[in-house]
Amino acid sequence: MSEQQTIHLIVTRQDEPNGTPYQEEFKIPYRKNMNVISAMMEIQRNPVNAKGEKVAPVAWESNCLEEVCGACSMVINGRPRQACTALIDKLEQPIRIEPMKTFPVIRDLIVDRSRMFDALKRVKAWIPIDGTHDLGPGPRQPETERQWRYELSKCMTCGVCLEACPNVNSKSNFIGPFAVGQVQLFNSHPTGAMNKEERLGSLLDDGGLQECGNSQNCVQACPKGIPLTTAIAKTNREATKYMFRKWLSM
Amino acid sequence: MSTQRSFFNRRLHSLLGVIPVGFFLLEHLYTNWHATKGAKAFIEQVESIWSLPFLLLLEIFFIFLPLLYHGVYGLYVALQAKNNVGNFGTFRNYMFMLQRVTGVITLVFVAWHVWETRIQLAIYDFTAAELANHTHQLMQNPVTLTLYIIGVVAAVFHFSNGMWSFLVSWGITVGPRAQYISTWVWGVVFVLVSYLGISSLLAFANPEFMQQLAQR
């Protein structure tokens, strides 16, 4: 181990939102227990590519570094995932790092995930409580429901499920699997259930639930292990009832 | 209903794939399977179907129009997908891709098959025995026979895997265990129905198929 080990990175870069993507290779010194973020920090400290040219350091986003914020999503060796939990020792080299191109690329690995936040607004992923007066304690919820909701509440809007889904692309308007999980989260809350139909109705508009093609990549890719396909099938069942209820009462 | 049009269209696509298109596929392969018992059994089956009341209406509203809708809308759905089995080599992702591939194969196959059989029947006004002989003659061509076997297997796959998806899309199989069991159930259906389809094609191709009729 006298020779210095290096890490070989191939990064897909883009200088500006409308820029042409290009690949750049980096060879950085190996340290123990590195993750993709610390590799990026190493490039930031010494922004020299594999050819020895000084370049602009690679731009990326990250916050929590413990897989709860969802900011550092990128495609690492073909798989969309969080860069903070992508350990160098567990990755095959050369490590290929790309932005999640399902989203508009702002620069290098930074993408604009606004469409996800728009989707949350569309499906009303919150519990409206009007008035400033004391409404008293909310209804109790069964423990089994709480456990189910806890799993769904882990969603960090990271965008990995959209990147993994074959039906989320420029030809389709699918808002993405995560939104279905969030509708389940708020619809299964005893107070949130009061606006159940509204959320379900908005989820069945164009680009909604029906665009799911059951490839089940979302549940495989989700870094938080959210039971997205169960949430989708459960919502499908509710949508079936909703449809018949609506027809028969019109 | 106006804003939820795509939801409605998609659910209609899913429903028509089972009733009546899926049902018709099973009925059709069951009828053809009688060919394995000889031309006479097949002809009897065909004649009993031809004796149904409102046959033309049944054909138009229970076969042709649903099939056309399912095929055309399905093609639109298939072309929307951006397959990524290279990065996600999971079983379900392959099934997702194969569902779209077999759908397109089936659409092309069915169009060709309708031209070769149903439209020829309408043009020449075949009797059931002439229809049996016509099919027998078609299957003499090894290329036709091979393409028919591919088409039938694709259609049966599309039906079986489509039934798996149908149960998910209508919220019948919700949890992972239910969906896992459903995978096996429809896997077995795929094998059994493929056997029905292939064995009848081979029976039609048998050089002695029509002679059996003459002997009786």
C-alpha cells in the first residue's frame, strides 16, 4: 500500500441550463470511508481533471449528509440515489456520476425539482385547519394506521422514484410515484381524511395515478424504502370506488 | 368527467383488455383447440358459434371495436414509455417492457390474422369446412406457422401479464404478497393457454388434418 491509490470518477457536466452536457474525468486521492460527496469536496479543493487541466469545480447540492433531506440525488453508476450514502468503497470504478436528467439540469449535478413541489401543491399534500381558534384535540388514530403513515412520511422529495420510473419522461406528464404516497399519507390521517375526495380527485386528473405502468422500479429505487407500489395499488382501489360512486350518484 | 378524461380512458383500456378482448382470446383459443381432435370437431364448434343470434353485432361490439380501442390506445401508451431495463434489471421492469413489446407484436399479428381469416371469409363466403381447409392451407407454410406461433404466444403473454396489471390497476391485489402470488397464478395461465394455442396451430398444420374429415 506504499503507492497512492486513486479514485477514478467520470462526471457528466453541464455549464448552464441550456448548455451541452459533456463528460469529464477526475482522479482523486483515495482516503478511507469516502462517499461521493467527499469525493466532490476533494475536486472542489483541487479542481484538476484527469488530463491535469485546471477546471471549474463540479457543482452539486447536498445538505444533511444522512439521507433525510433529499438534496443530493444523482445518478451513480446508472442508479439514481443519494450521493451521501453512496460509499466509494462499495462502488465499482470508474464511478460514473450524472445528474438526474428527468429534471431540468441547472448546472453539473444540480437539478431543478420544482415539478415535485408543484405536484404536492396539486394533490393538496397537507392538512388544512382553518381558523385561529382552538379546535380541541384531533381524533386518535389506530397504531397500525400510524405505522403505515410513518413509512409514507419518510418521503424527502428526492426525485429518485421519478428518475427510476419508465413512465416519467418528456413524452408523458406523469407527476410521479411519490405524489401517490403523499396522497395516502394525508388521506389516511383522521383529520386529513376530511379532504380525501379532493386529493383523490386531483390525483386522477391528467398525468395522475393512471399513468402508472406497474414497472415497480419506484419501490426498488426509493432510498427510504417507502411502500410506493402498495400505496399506488391502495389508491387504485380507492379510485375504483370513487369512480363508481361518482357515476352512480350523478 | 372532463378533467379526468385520461383516467377514464386508461381505465376503459384496462377493462376492455379483459372484458371482452381477454375473454374473446380465451374463447377463440378454446374453439381452435378442438382442431386437435380433428377437423370435424373444429367444424362443429365453428358451426355452433355461427348459430349464435346477432352474430355480426357481437363481432362488431364485443370484438372489433373494443380490440381497436385497446390496440390504438395501447400503442399510444407503449410509445410513451422510456424503458430502462439496463439500469433496473428487475423482473417487474422486464415484464413492463415485455408487456409493451408483446402488445405491439400482437397488434400487428392480429391485423394480419384478421386479414387472412375473417376478411377472406367475408370475401369468399366460406362454409365452416372451407374455413377449416383454408386455415389448414395457411399453416402449410412454415413461415406463416412460425409467425403464428410467435403471435399467439405474444398475445397470450400480453393477456396473462395484463391480467396481473389489471388486478393491480383496479386495486384488487394491493400488497406485495398478493401481487407475488398473482405473478405465479398468471404465469401458470400463460403456460396453459400457450399450450392450447400452439397445439391447435400444430393440429391445423398437420398434413392429415383434412383427411381425417374425409375418413369420417
